[in-house]
Amino acid sequence: MRLYPILSLLVLSSCLGYKELPVEYDYSYKGNFKKYRSFSMMHTVGAQQSMTSDIIEKSIVARMKFLGYKESDYKPHLIISFRMFSDSLFFSGYQQPEIEDWISSQKEDLNYDPQKFNLKSGTLLIQFYDRRQNRSVWQGYATTQYGSIDFNNDRHLKNAVISILDKYRFWAEGFIEGQSEIAEKGIIP
């Protein structure tokens, strides 16, 4: 009986571990967000993978698979890169409609209203490139308005990735329909 309150406390404390960071994102009006099904991570030739990079990459891959995207090295729809900035920097972004609002009209003739950000140290940038269009179609970055991301802390890294990719709200093409079909047939994956 005494074990129940302790277990309840542990479950509650694990839920409190996630703290959404302030995030900004930009996107291209040429993005085919409802048509993407696969992705691959971009790796720098000759660069050595650090433990920090490995944690970020695994977090990105897990999130994309959760959204129904297939990881593929053969002609992926999206190529995903990330970059950590330990120093402060000035960053150019855009003032745009929320992506969910834009996706309903998909007007390509809208203007990009540039804006400058003074990002403090400890910024994580994640970019999605459309391989077929050879262009960046989405980028999200932790703005670090309330402090920097501690790149030596696994929880901070995972939290930053989750916070950024929470702004990318597109399921892989066919994923939801496929899940409905599986449920209707009673197939357990």
C-alpha cells in the first residue's frame, strides 16, 4: 500500500520533466508538406559524430518516425540537418502566417517579411530540405529567450528537439489513412 503513493509521485515527476522552449520557425511557400513520406539525416563528410550530435539525431529520427515518416537513404523526400550554435548570433527569419493557416490556402504569392533575431548562446537549428526542389522548406530554432540550451545535458537536448519539432505538424502522406485501415481490419502492427 505504501508503494502506490511513491509510484504516483514518480509518474508525476516524469511528466514534469518536459518544459517547452520558446521556438520560432519559418517555412517556404513552395513546400509540399502534405506530400512528404520519407526522410534522411544529413551528415557532414569527414565530420566525427559526437555524443551530443548523436542524441539530437536520435531524437529527430524518433519524432519523424512518430509522425509516420520512413527513414530512407534512397531518394528521401526530406533531408534533415541540424546545427548547434554555442555562441550568440544574429539570425534572419520571417514573419509569416502560422503554417496551419497557410496550408489551407497554399498561396505562393505571399510576401516574406524578414525579421532579425538576436539569439543568445545555446541555440539549436533544425532544417528540412526538399530533395527534389533542392531548397530548404522548413526551419525551426530554439530562440533561447529564457536562457541557453545546455548541450551537455541530455534532457535539455531532447527537450529542445521536441520543442522545435512540435512546430512541424504534418503527418507523413498516407500515414493516417494507413492507420485507419489497420484499425478497421483489426491488424496489430
